[in-house]
Amino acid sequence: MKKVLLMVSVTAIFAVLFIFCFSYDRPVYPHTYYQVYLDGKVVGTIESKRELESYINNKGEEIRKNVQNYKEKIDNIDVVNEVIKKIKLSETEKQKFDSLSLYEKIKYILNNADVLKVSDVKKESFQYALDNDLYSLSETEIKEMRNYIDENKIYLSTQKIYTPNGIEIKKINTYQSDVDQITDLYAKIISKKNCTIAGYKFTIKSKDENKKDQEIYVTDNKLFSEAVDTLAAIFTGSEEYQSYKEKTQNEIIDTGSIIENVYVDEDITYKAMNISTDEQIYTNVEDLSKFLLYGDKYSEKKVKVEDGDSISSIAFKNKISVSEFLISNEDYNNKDNLLYPGKEVVIAKINPQIGVVVEKHNVQDVEANFNTVEQFDDNMLQGDEEVTQEGEKGLERVTQSVKYINGQVNYVQTDKKETLKAPTTKIVTVGSKIVPHIGSTKSWGWPTNSGYTISSGFEYRVSPVGNGHELHTGLDISGTGYGSPVYVTNNGTIVEMTFHYSYGNYILVNHNNGYYSLYAHMSGFANGMKVGKVVERGTQIGMVGATGAATGPHLHYEIRTCDQHKCAVDPMKFY
């Protein structure tokens, strides 16, 4: 009995020792995982950062292959449809052909390709359509493929797809063992944000504090400079710009023009970054150049030339400038090019997103207007006049520095002026029996010194101060220099003399003959000028300036049939 008790006791002791030694909890070590954040918020936890990045890139590769596949199908479908549409058959054959199914039409054209004069390249498209059952696709399926290509075409321009912007992946140690499946996390992320590709963001700083800086995304930073080159060639002429770039411009002997500098007017910066695939990303020079020239709302219409039309008249009727017409119609390079009735021309308004500056050195022989002097005869009634000496224009060789922005004259500086032939003064004897505040309707003086350039005429144009398209209601006369004299062009009475936010310092003269003249952007008024003063043609009333909405020193000169802006007429009709 004692032995039994002893055995039971020993067994119990060993059991207790076993339980004590081997039944304690083993130590638990934390897991190393990766926590994924999107815009600062946790969206999931994964085991491998590399696996997520690789999965995203693989999905991008899958989309790229889909786009390539769909594009190949759509390209071949378009070729097949084009050939079918243009096929030439007899009336009987056409009736039979139209009754065939698409499959039968494809077979028919393949079997008769030589007779129908279908090229080998196009035959390949028909064979592709046959081999890949493209004839069985519905219009809905084709439309869906086109939409898929349009939405994902950016994938064709990159070799690697990256996580969306705002994704942050942090390594963590946790005792939790639950992790997200890569496929589930990818779907969750993509439902909120698009993936990204490597590219560049160009920022164009706005000169208007009330407007945002413009951001343009490209896949290659060289695209932007190449697009600027394209615009410069458009605004200056491709041959002239190419000569400037290659430093092969002809030296000026007597007269001529050379480009001295080309640059962009705005401050532009760029940086490499990952760009979301839902942004507008430019992948080629052609598309980027079109955007920089026309903006994102490009539209065009075609107009048929009618008898008597000229480039200038068509441009004016459609409220665009001549330069805009020439840009959209590459067959023409000069406003004097002839048009023939029935010809279709393109009308498109440009909306440049940048200012391409071209600085030129110009030497040209220009006509110098003659002065007109009036001799009063007490025996003649006012309104009667007689030319006692005909005027004759002179000739001057004028050297100027001219700044163009997007093809329009922005600033003119006359550096030198040489008289080749002096003008002959025109002498007009006029009656003076009545008060001479009534101006002549037959002859008008010129408002500036000689050596001028008409930088903008009475025409529709893109406003140089950012007001869109406008009818420019007068002449912009540049080149005589800041502070040079401004002369009244006909007898009359000053009716307005003040400052206007657009005209700057201006004077309005009533010639009391049915016409008014306006002189704007002046730096100041001549001594003795005031409202109510009667002024004689040729009297200095002010000085050339750049006040108001002006890009540089010039005189804005108008002739009106009433005292309102709406009554402006083309001043050149009076000269």
C-alpha cells in the first residue's frame, strides 16, 4: 500500500513540474508591415511595398496593351469603312454590294482588290478585319473601344506607371496579423485617385494678379521649347525664323530686316514630377503648339470666297485680323495674295497662351508726308479753297528697333532717320471771311512728325492689352519717339481734354464740318490748350506718350462722324 501511495505521489509531483515548466506562454514577436496613406488618411495595410508598386505598374502595362490592341482594331476598322464608302461600282453592282453583310463586303473587296485598285496596305487592313472577326463588332462595342482609347491614350506615352499623388507608404511593426489584399487595396485607391506617370509641369506666371498661374503638363521637357519654336516660326515666317536660328540671316546693305532676339514674354518655370493620368498631358509638339496658339477652345469654320473678296475683306467680315487669316490658311503668305471665287478658307480666332517676343532691326525707305499750309484770302468765303501749290511726298531712310508680340507690333523705337528726298509743301488758299473754326472736308493734315510706322490700322485684331478680339477704331502711329509733337489735323474747337483709363491723356476736336478727331495716349498737353479753344490745322496740341491702355509710346488717332466712340470711321479714307 505504501508503495502505491509513493508511486502516486511521485507521479503527481512530475505532473506539476511538467505543467509548470512547459505550459507557460511563449513570447510573441510583432509583424513588420506597411501602412498605406492617401492624402494623409490610412487606406490599408500590406505585407510588401514593392508588391503594391509592381502591381500598379503591371495594371498600367495591362491597360497599355489594351489600348494598343483596341487602337490597332479601330485603325483597321476605319480603313475598311473608308474603302467601302469610296468604292466605285456601277449602279447595278452597287445595289448588290449594298445588300451584302459586312463580312461579305470584306470578302468581296479582298477577292476583287486588283480590279478595284485597293492598295496592298489597305488589303492588309481587310485581311486583319477578317482574321480578327472585326465584322462582328457592334456599333456600341466600337464606340466603347474608341472611348477607352481616348480615356487611356496617355498610357501609350510612358513605360512605367506610378502610385497616385498623395500616396505615402510607411513601415510599421504591429501585433495585428490582418493585412489587405493588394488587389483590394489597388481597387480602393483607384476609386479615389488616378495613377501617375513621370513628366514635367511648366508654370506660366500670370501678369494679372487676379488670374491664376497657368500649368501645362508634358511628358518631355523638350516639347515646350519645340512648341515655342513652332509659334515663333508661325508669327515670323518659317524661313526667316530658320535663318535666325541657323545664324544665316543676310546682312542689311541698304534696306532690310533682321531678327535680333526671340524669347517668351512671361516668366516660366518647370519641374519634373509625377502627373496624374486624368490631367491634360501633352505628348507631342503638334498638340501643344495648337493649345499655345488657340487655347483650349479651338473652333473653326469654313467660308467660301465670293466675287470681289480679298483677304483683308474676309478677315474684317469675320472679325479676325489679317495675320490670323494667314496663320489658319498656309497657302497664303501675304494679304495681297489673290483669292478665287468658290475657294474655301478657314476662319479661326487665335488665343495665344504665351507672348512670343521677336525683336527686329528694320531699315526701310518710307514716304515722308508733306505739310499742308493754308493761306487765308479775305476775298474768299470760308469753305472755298484753292490749291496753289501741289504737295509732294518725300522719302526717308528710317532705322528702327521694333518689338513684336505674337506677330503684332508692340513697341517701335526710331534709331536713325535720313532724308533721301525732302517733301514739297502743299499750299492751299482758303477763304477767311467767316470764322476759321470750321475745318476743311477735302484736305487733312497728319498728326505726327515723319518717320512714323502705322503699327495698327482700323481693323479687327487681338487686343495687345488682353481684352480679346476687338475692332481697333483708329490708327496707332508709332516710331516718332516719346514726347514728339502731336498736331491737330484740321481746324476746329477742342471739346474734350482729359484723362481716360483706356485713352490716357486725350483731346477730342470738333471740326464743325460733320467730323471730329481724337488724339490719345499723349504724355501731356501743349501749353495753352483748353476746352473751347479754336485750333488751326498743324497746331501742336500735345506730345506722344503711352498713358492709358498702351503697350508703348504711340499716338492713337481717330476720325469720327459724331463725338461718340461708335461713330469712328477709317482715318485712311481721308488721305
